[in-house]
Amino acid sequence: MINRDNITVIGAEDEERLIGYTLVIKETVRKKKHCASIVVGVHKDYRGMGVGGQLLQAVLAWANHQAIMRIELTVVSENEAALALYKKIGFEVEGVKRRSLLMDGEYYDEYYMGKLF
């Protein structure tokens, strides 16, 4: 775990390399100090093996100690595995950012998700 003011990075490693990470960005504006945004990445060879779930559990434990009451994230609407994991952990879809990503010449929607404590 790396802590820098309002940014925390939680990593997962195998014997040789980094296999996943979660970047947590804690809000600094007074009215939003109870909120944090996260970005999660898991190496393609380790998806479906519980790495993402372990990283999210670490984020939830961190949030509990930081008095965070809301965590936000976005996920590509077609990423069914990630969407299922986030819902399992308690995140809810709060909105859709239509055509917000351009990948390989195609536009994709993102779901805006949040979890309250």
C-alpha cells in the first residue's frame, strides 16, 4: 500500500510481478471529504481468480478507517465480469455516461456506480 495525501494505491503481487492494483482518490473539497473514487485493474492472466475481490475488500477496509461514507467508480457497460463483481460487493449503478469511451474506433458507454456505507 502506498499513501500520498489524498491518493492511496493498493497492489496485489504474485511471486514475480504486480498482478492487480486499486487506485483510491480521496476527495479534498470540504463538502466531499467523505467520498473517494477508485480505479481497479487486474492483469488479464489473473482475472476470474479472486484478485479483484481481494483488492476491493482491501479498499473497503481502508475506507472504514478513513471515515469514507461513499465510494464511486466507472465501468465499461460491456464488462460483465467487473459489473457482476462490483454489484456483489454492494455497488449500484447510478447512471450511464453514454459514448464516453473510444476504444479501437468504437464508442462505449460507462456505468457510473457508487457504494454507500
